[in-house]
Amino acid sequence: METVERQEEKVGGEGSAVRSALLLAALLAGNFALALGPWLVRLADTGAVSAAFWRLFLALPFLVLFARMAGQPMRGLPKKTLIVVAIGSIAFASDLASWHIGIEMTRLGNATLFGNAGSIILLFWGFIVARMLPKGFEWLAIVCALGGAGILLGRSLEISAQTFVGDLFCITAGLLYAVYLLTLQKERRAFGSWSLLVWVSIFACPYLLGLALILGEPVWPTDWTPVIVLFVTSQLIGQGLLVYSLGHFPPLIIGLALLTQPAIAAVIGYFVFDEVLSALDVVGMLLLGSALVVARVAQGRANSSKL
């Protein structure tokens, strides 16, 4: 017969396994929800920047609720902190605007990969700040990033000048997202993810609305379905599940899970928009995807060394 201690260990192990499975499911589901974003941006009958405005504006009340449930402060921020948050918010809003414009112009797989290139840009920035050369697998990330980006950009240029320009918009979005992360890294640790997202949305929404009006875009949707599904899947489900699960996995797992986004986007592009990928496209995506994974691992090690 099993002892009481043995039975308790067995129950505890089963509970831990179930929790691990739920966390992994949350991580994958969050990435899946985010991967639907480019498709929904194309379906929206507003302009590209207008869709970015609505995804943030509609989510704002829910973000406030999540921040309160998490016990994260939303008031009493020093003036200096608000100025820094405002600068970071403009970078984030510009990231969304640039990415959405690129989504309308290039292939969904490319848009998703280049839009997530912030991790690679942060890796490069780390070398500059530390004034040191890459080591080991970091060289591999650089080679894969340059090779993959070169292949995908070259293939886009073969398709059309518009597709190539769309890639550049998405690369710019990745750069702006890295600026956003670097600008607000201290504030994120001090105030929490949900509280920071509330303030970022407060500053970003007027900027995006003004930019959409300047560009002459249609702002008010005639069909609300794509816009509503966009804010639910991207800002609530996607972001919510990632905030819940990210702290429980090593960077390698997070990086590998991230690769589900361009894969899903490419599949949607193929079946919905007839975006055919050649063997060379697949090679380019694999190279750039590998660079994203290595960059995530490198960032994880760097963050651990600072603790």
C-alpha cells in the first residue's frame, strides 16, 4: 500500500503537471490570438492607422479593470515618469501605425516576422551599449537575421515595389517597438504591465486618431466585427494570456512559441489571400525565425545576469 506521503507527492505532481500544461496552452493560445491580427487589420473597412486606434481605444476600459484586479497603481505617477511614458507611448503608437500600414502592403508572413524583429534589434543595441562583440550563438543570430531578411526583402522586391515597401514599414515597426521597450523598461518594472498599458493607451489613442485624420483615412467602421474581434484577440486575449504565462517559461520556449505567429499568418495569407510562398521564402523565414529565437535566449540570459 502507498504511504500517505507517497500519495501526497503523486497528487502534487499531477497538480503541477496540469498547471504546466495550462501555462503552455496559454502561451500558445496567446501567440495564436496575436497571429490573427494582420488578417483582421485587412478585413477592417477603416484605414490601417484607424484600426490601430480602435484596437487600443476599445480595450482601454478592460485594461483599467485588469490593472485594478492585479493591484497595480494607476494614479500618483510623478510628472517626470508621465513624460517618459508619453515618449514611449508615441513610439508604441508609431509602431502600430507603421505595422498596420505594412500589413496592407506586404505578405502576412513577412509582416508578422518583421513586426516581431524588435528582439533582434534589442540584441544589436545590447552590443552597442556594452561596447563588445557578439559571442557564440549571437553571431549565428546576426547571420541568420541578415540572411533571412535579405532573402525575404529580395523576394518581395521581385513581387512588386509595394510589397518591398510594406516590408520596410514592418521593419520600421520592429525598430519602433524596440524603442518603446527600451524607453519604458524601468517603468514596466515599477508599475506593472497592465498599469503601464493603460497609460500607454491613454497617450497613444489621441496620437493614432490624429494621424489617421491627417492621412485622410476612414475612421468610423461600417462593419464593426473585424475591429471588435481585433481588439478582443490582440489586446485582451493575446496580451492577457502572454502576461499570464511569459514569466513561467525559459526564453527558448518563449522564442519557439513566438514562431507560431508567422507560421499561422503565412497559412492565413496562403488560403485567404493567395499569398504563395516559394522554397526560398521558407528558407528566409526559417533563418529570420531562428534569429528571433536566439535573440530571445540572449536577452533572457542578459536579464538573468542583472538580477
